[in-house]
Amino acid sequence: MHSEATRHGMSGPSPGWRWTLVAAVVLLAVFPGLARGANVTLAWDANTETVAGYHLYRGLSSGAYNPTPTVVANVVTNGVVTATVDGLSPCLTYYFAVTAYDAKGESGYSNEVSYMPPCIPAPETVSQPSPPAGPTDLQAGTPYVFTARGAASSAGDPVQYRFFWSDGTDSDWLPVGVIEATKSWDVAATYTDVRVQARCAAHTSVVSALSDPIAVTVAAAPAETIAAPAAPDGPTTVTGTQPHSYATGGSLSSAGHPVQYRFLWADGTVSPWLAAGASSADKSWLLPGTYAVRSEARCVLHPGVHSSPSPPLEVTVATAPGETVSPPAPPQGPGDGLTGVVYGYTAGNAASSTGDPVQYRLQWGDGTASPWLTPGGSGAVAAWKSWPAEGVYFVSAEARCALHPSVPAVSGPTAVSIAGGASLLLADSFSDGTAAGDPQWRTLSGKWLVGADRTFTSGSMTLVNRAVVSALPAFAAGRIVTKLRLSARSLANRTGILFAVTDAQHYRYVALRDSRVVIGQAGDSPGEKAGIKASAARRLRADQWYQLRADIHPGGRVAVFFGRETRPVVTYRFGDATAGGIGCLAEKSVAHFDDYRAWDARALP
């Protein structure tokens, strides 16, 4: 586009010359920059006349240009002249026009073009907060509140604060909207650099400078003391074991700190420390007597600072009027036994006239006693005892009120005759309870024989893949104790788990079979026919351990005890005495043993 040279009322080309500027000035390229400002490249068609060069004018309003133009050399490339303008500010509109010149003068302005560099937002900043606000003359160990304010985000985002306490610690960043933090110093000193800092909550890497500091002077706190509380208040005469409420109060901290209380009940117990603000607790006493009840206080903030105890409140606890405990029945259990063998005894049937619970203990007749025992749902207790020496021992049961132990009662005696002569013949703990896991079970006398290639024959009966004890002396009488576990297959097939007494003529056994405890004999002998001789029902479950004990008396009587029952569950007297080796016989795939013990007990009556 062509335009004639005119002054248009502005400084610029000379009015006496007429030049023609060929083609329009156009915006060719824009290169914005942050460090040096934006730039723009302009291009126009070269003038058809021969010219010395061009003047590039710019201004901040249309038609009003800087009087000092940029000189552009007459360098023509493909008929076009270009010029790049640097240092433009973002968000300002610039106006450009070009003239041609030679020695004779300058042409008029070309057409005008404009360009505005992009607006580059300034980076977000957070302004420096004000110095922390708070007290400056402090006492060690006392918490004080400090406030932060004055910071703002240039983007309008919310800000957070944190405090630097001048002792190497800080408050961590507070939640948005929280401007207060609490601080106590333990060491007396002047802390000169207490500051606060802010950050943008949305862009946490944008932080402010630290505030100007404040100095706080921390003085050593005077030794805190707690005044003794008043004597407890509550009932002074109580009966029975109902709880009663007691209150206290009147303590103060010399530092003005909150206090908490506890009660000293004078029976060897104390209440827990009550919550701050609470001052009462409930108490009941088991034994009658007079108790000097006191209270004490401590500082909530410094729990090691205690008061002295309060004056006492004398509380008299009386036994419930007329309470008696009826004598228990004589202990139940074996009337005879062997030295070194443990026996079980039960006690029960005592009652308190006031309906209070009772406890029992057994006096063993040798100067020793069981601990006091609390009965379960059956109302009875059980205890176990072995005597090391022969003799007759008179076992009795004592009962007492569990709430008022000074109310006792005593049963009549049960005589227990203990004979000597019991010695352990063999023992095996069966480390895993299985034959497969211990193929050569160690015993005190002989070994277990285990495996499918082992057989045992008694009369016409052959047992394959069983475990038996061999190489034992004749077993005329004794006691056998073991634990047994049955598999589901064992229960389903009614397979017996046996501990047996065997010799060339006898195969006598005790078995758990089909939810029964069984005494039986396999094969006829001169004094006894084959068959089950006696049995008693017991509920059995698969994969659960059961303890059995068999007492084999010299005259042929067998008594079987199930679990820790003190009475035999089943008994039978064979027609001839039993002698021979003993052992456990079991199909390994269906049953396990544990803790097998056998005693020579020829002194059993």
C-alpha cells in the first residue's frame, strides 16, 4: 500500500519532499521474553525508488510516535525489508510506522500497525508477617499464648503461620485460620529471636521472610507448692460391702495451676488420680475395722508436685449383722493313695447367711493348705495334692465369706491313708503327640516299638501297626496316666485307644470307644472270659485331648478316672490278678498320645 509523505502535525519527514513507500508494514513475528522484555519483528516491501534506508517509528498511542526513530538499513531480502524491536513491556500496546529517506529527505509515514506483548503475571509472594504478639516477661514451665498476623498472599490465597521459639524448636505450621500457638520454656534465659513466618496454604513452597524478632525473658519459676486438701467428707459408719461416696477439695497450686485429687483408703489401696475438676470417688471395704481415710492433691501440669495428705476421716466398717457361713461338706476325693502321686479333692456346699459369695481352701493335714479358691458355676472348688511321706492325713475344707473374710467355717475331716512303694516305671512326653514323629520313644525302661513291620500277638489276637511298651518287668499293679486325642475316623470306626496290661495269657485294656470309657479283655483267660466288662458314657469330640488314669490294684480291680474327676467313672474286678508288660496300643493314623506315665503301685489297696 502506498502513502504520501505528510507531517500530520507531528515531527517526522520533511514537508518539502514527496516519496512513495511501497506496500504496507506488517507484523511478521513476535518473540516475547521475560528477562529483556518482549520483541517484535516488522516487515515491509522495499521502496521502488533507490533509498538510503528507513526510519522505524513507535509510540504508545496511535499516530503519536517517538521523535527519535530506529534507523533500519536498506537490506532487501526477496523484496522485503525487516526490523526487530526489542525491550517491549508486557501488556502495553505499541504503534509502529515506517518512512524512507535519502540525502534529499524523508518520505511520509507508512500505514500504522500495532502490537501488545502478552501480559506475564507476576509470581506469587507472601508478605512478611508482623512480629509475634504476646507477653515478654515469663516464668519457666508456664505456657503462654502468642499471636501471628499481618501476612498476605499476592494472589489472595489463604496463608498459614508458624513460630520459631529461639530455643531450637518451632510450632509446626498452624492450620489455616489459626493464628495462636502456646509455648512454655523450661530454662530461665532471655530468648532474643522469637519470630513468625507465613506461607501460602495452596502453594506451600511460597513462604514469606521471617518476621522481625521479639525477645522474651524467662525467669525461673518459684518452687510450686500444693496446699493440703480438706479432710474427706462422707459417711463415717458403714455396714456390709456397698460402695459409699467420699468427696474432698480445698487444694490450691501456688502457681495457679489446676489440681487433681486421689483418696488413700487406709486398707492398702488408693483411688486413681481423679480428672481435673473431679473431687469424689466411691469405696467399699471387705474387712470390718476403722479406717483413717485421707486425700492428697497434685499439680495437673507438674504431676511430681504433690500436697501432703489431708487430715483423716475415721470410717468404721462393721460386719453385716448376723452373718454366718455354714460349714462345707467334708472334702471329696480318694481315701487312700501312694506317696508322690497327685490326687484331686473337691470342696463345696457352704453358704453365707446374707447371700454373699464364699471361698474355700483345703487343709491337707500336714501343715500345708491350698490357696483360697473361688468356686465356678458348680459351686465347688477342686485342688490337687501329693504327700511325700506315708501316713494317715486328715483333710478338711474351710469356707469364708468372700466379702467379709473374718466370717469362717470348717468342715469335718476326710481321712486319707498314704502308703509308700510308688515308683515311676516309665515316662514319655511325646514331644508331638504322634507315633510317626518319634519312632523310638525314649522311656525309663525299654522303648516304644513303632511301625508297620511291628506286630504284637496275645492269644489269638494279632495287632499290626501298633505302638507298645516292651522290656518292662512284671506289672502286678500300678497306676497309668496319659492324654489321648481321637481323630474323626477313630470316632466313626469305634476304634479303641488303649492302655493295656498284657502277658502270655492276658490282654486287658482301657479304651475310649464310641463315646464311652471301656474296661475289657481280648481273648479268654483261665479266670476271665473275653468281652467288655464295664463301661460308662462320656461325650467325646474329635481332635480334642482327654486325660485318663487307670489304677490297677493287686487283686485285679481296675478303676478308671476321666479328666480330673475325683471319683472313678468306671470300675471292674477281674477274676484273676493281672501281671505283665504295659503300654499304649493305638492305630497311629487315628490317635495320638501325650504325657504317658506309669507307676509301680503294688501298695494300692
